[in-house]
Amino acid sequence: MQEPKICPYPGLRPFTEEESIFFKGRDEHIQQIIAQLEEKKFVMLTGASGDGKSSIVYAGVMPNARAGFFKAKFNNWVIADFRPERSPLKSLSASLAKQLQLDPVHVENELRCGFSALVDLYKSSKYYLDTDSDAYKNAEIKEQKSLKHQLSRICNPRQKQNKFLTSYLGFVIRD
Ligand SMILES: Nc1ncnc2c1ncn2[C@@H]1O[C@H](COP(=O)(O)OP(=O)(O)OP(=O)(O)O)[C@@H](O)[C@H]1O
Ligand SMILES: [Mg+2]
């Protein structure tokens, strides 16, 4: 039987996450972006239209994040992407609310007070596990084990020993 032919170029549109296997020639830039994210937790990509910004984010940076290749204490990333459209804050809030499984109106109200609210929103989501909390410390060993089991699936192999992992929050702003 003949193998189906696959064109490795998506045409005029950007590469998607699923097409990362075909995404070539940007390794150095991907490593630069990751290094900056690790250090500063924030990267802004700018460039002329068609330079490949979207492609490098979706097919380069995001697959690395999902694979746990960032040097970070916790390595399960929640990725909320959005287009600013007519109401950028609303769009951002809707995307974050969906990813963090929170109420979009609440997220928007909190973000209106300032972007530092992002940390509290993250902490109020199911992705945050406070291992210093009394609730966690007083939990039955069985319960802790089950949490550990659940979370170990999102563990970065480099930090496997006995660490309880929650998620870091990353977000990509789509232009
Ligand atoms: N590494 C690559 N190899 C081959 N083609 C690429 C590569 N990166 C991007 N392209 C192609 O270049 C074109 C522009 O890419 P992309 O849409 O990612 O750029 P952009 O900077 O986000 O553009 P815009 O500013 O218009 O949104 C697309 O056709 C995309 O498929
Ligand atoms: Mg783009």
C-alpha cells in the first residue's frame, strides 16, 4: 500500500502545535525564547508580518513547555491563548477562565484591578496545590498519596524525587 503523502508546509497560515514535527530552522530562536521565559517569566515577540512569530510560539515554544523542557520548579503549563479582538481584557479573561476553570466574570473583575490578580486567580484554581497548607499537611497519607499520584503525571523527570507539583501559569498573547 502506498504511504499517504504529507506536505510539511501549511501554506500561508502559521504552523500549529500539532505541526511542530515539521517546524524546522528555528531551534536557536526557540532556545532564546525559552531562556528568557525561564529567567524573566515574560517574553514579547515582535516582528514584521510574516516573520513567523505565531509559528514559533505554537510549533516551537508551546510543545517544549508541554513536554516539560523548561527549567522551572513546576512544569505543567496551563496555556491560555486569545486574540484581543474588540475587547482585549474580556478576551483574555474568557481564555483564562476557560483554562483555569473559573467564572469569566470573576476573572475579568479581578483583572480589572491589575494584572497581579493573575497570581490569586491561579491560586484559586484547581491547578494550585499548597503543600504548606494545614489542609494538605493534615490530609490522610492515603489522600496525599493520591494527590502525589495524580500530580506525578505532570512531573518533570529532572525533578522527580518526592516533589509535589502544581502548575505554573503561562500565557501566550496571540496577535
Ligand atoms: N520555520 C518555518 N519554516 C517554513 N515556513 C515558515 C516557518 N515559520 C513560519 N513559516 C511560514 O511563514 C508564514 C508566516 O508565518 P506566521 O503566520 O507564523 O508569521 P507571523 O509573524 O505570525 O505573521 P503575522 O504578523 O501576519 O501574524 C506562514 O506561511 C508560515 O507557514
Ligand atoms: Mg501571527
